[in-house]
Amino acid sequence: MGKTLFITDLDGTLLNKDAKITPVTAKIINGLIDDGLIFTYASARGRLSALQTAGEINFKYPAVYHNGVFIQDPQSGEYYEKCVFDRDKFARIIQTMRDNKLYPLLYAIIDGRERVSWISGEETDGIKFYLKTRQNDKRLRPIRNYGEFTGDIYEMIFVSNYREELERTLSVLNLDSNFAHHVIFMDTYEDDDGNKKYWLEIQRFDAQKDTGVKKVQKLVGADKIICFGDNMNDLPMFDISDESYAVDNAQPEVKKIATAVIGSNDNDGVAKWLEKNAGKYL
């Protein structure tokens, strides 16, 4: 029997509605990893953010970060792969944002560190929501103007209450599909008024969960992929997996293409499925 890679999304899938790993999930999955299960994750989060929310699990195989931008060791942070934008080509996008007063969150590696930059004093409601939920994030880097968007840029994010606003932003940016790709999705979490935000994520054309998961598959020498997810950015991962499982709280589009629907993220759906089924892969 060949090796099987088990890979899960974090937010809305392995993490509960409070963005935490439950004691039940931690106990089950740590036990399975100790028994030899090849289990890791593919997340929109960066490594440090993922550690803050999922640190109770002893992940030891390469993980996918920022939806495929980075493949890293979850503990040491060693990079296996990086997908950053060409700096000269991205300069046009920065000029377009300046001309149209678009205010993003820009992710970049600066002086060897992952940083998230935004123009201080021009925070949109979406950026304010983002900052409120990440007050202790050491990556945060307020800047004064567009000229300070520097470093090896690997992701750009816009957050809004309205999908239509993000679609207008995309139209203004006029991205070349051979340069960048995008996804718009509804957030897993609610703001103080009980509303969920829409996110527009823009990355290099070849940075997606499918390409990231394929890279991890090669690194661990797996013959088969079984994945778990809940949201639109998980669809590429579902497309290339041998089996794909949507948690019960997943978006309808995700459930539609899944091999099956399992328990929700608030009921330890992934861990309980693994507890019942992983034995045949060990």
C-alpha cells in the first residue's frame, strides 16, 4: 500500500468557530500523527498565524501557507517553495492603486521577515476588522504612503462588507491571468454586528492550494491525497485530491463536489472522521 497524504484547511474546517483547536481534535490527531499518519494543512494563514491557532497539534510535515504561496516546515519555518511577484511588474499595480485610491493589505517578505503593510490613516472598514482580529500579530507594518509597499510581495488582500465592491476593485486592477489569480469568498468569522466580510485575495498565478498540495505530495512521497475543507479557496485542492471531504458547515459549492460531507468544524468533524477511517492507511 502506497503512502497517503491527509491535508486539511484550518479556518472553518479543523478550527472551530472560535478559531481554536478543541481538546478532542488535538488528542485524536496527535495520536494519529504519532502512529505514523501523514497529516498536515493548507491554509490562507501564514505560518506564525497558523501556529497561534493550531499549535496544540504536533504537525511535522510540510504545510501550505497563504493558499499556496509558501511551502514551509510548520515548526522551523524552513522554506521549501516561494511564489513571489516580479517586483517591476507589480509596480504597475501599485500605481493603479495610487491613482484610484485603493487601499489593500499587502503581504511581503522584508528583511527576511513576513510583514503585512497598509497605509495608516486610510483604513477601510475591512482593514479595521482585520487589524482588530490580529492585534498581537508581529507581522503588522503600518506605512505612510504607496511608495513604502516594498519587499518581495506575495499577496494582496481587500476586505469589504460587499462583494460588489470587491468586484469593482478587480475591474479597476485589470489583472493579467498570466501574472496573478484571485478568489473572492465570504469570511468564516463574524464582526461585532454579526456580519461576515468578503475577502478578495490576489496572488501569483501559480500560487493556489492545488499546486501547493501537489508540492507537499512530492515532498512526502505520497501516492494518494485525501483532503478536508469548507470554503471557495479549497476548491482547487478538492479538484486534485483522490478523496475530498466537506465539513457540514461548508459552502454549498464545496459540498457539491466533495466525496462526502462529514461532521462540522464545531463537532470535531475532521478528527472524528480520521479516528474512524485513518487506521486503514497506517
